[in-house]
Amino acid sequence: MTAALIDGKAFAAGLRARIATRVAAFVGQAGRAPGLAVVLVGGRSGLGGLRPQ
């Protein structure tokens, strides 16, 4: 198997375009922009610095 050189900037531009199309469709259907949520479960003290106090 040989290595393939990937044009990262071109790949990122194409990915952003595909995501923008899907986000626009979601906003049209749901009437709001998509979001991201993180749920921390458990008592791991090492994660305390990742969330605002």
C-alpha cells in the first residue's frame, strides 16, 4: 500500500461546504441552529478544569 498525499485545505473547504448545506437545511426545518452539548457524569476530579465553575 502506498501513501497518498491529501490536500488538507481543499478537503476542509469541501467539508465546510457540505456541512453548511446540511446546517441550512436543519435551520429551515427546525427553525434554529444546531448546537453541541457535553454531559459530564461521575466524580472524576481531573475533569473539573474543563467546565466553568
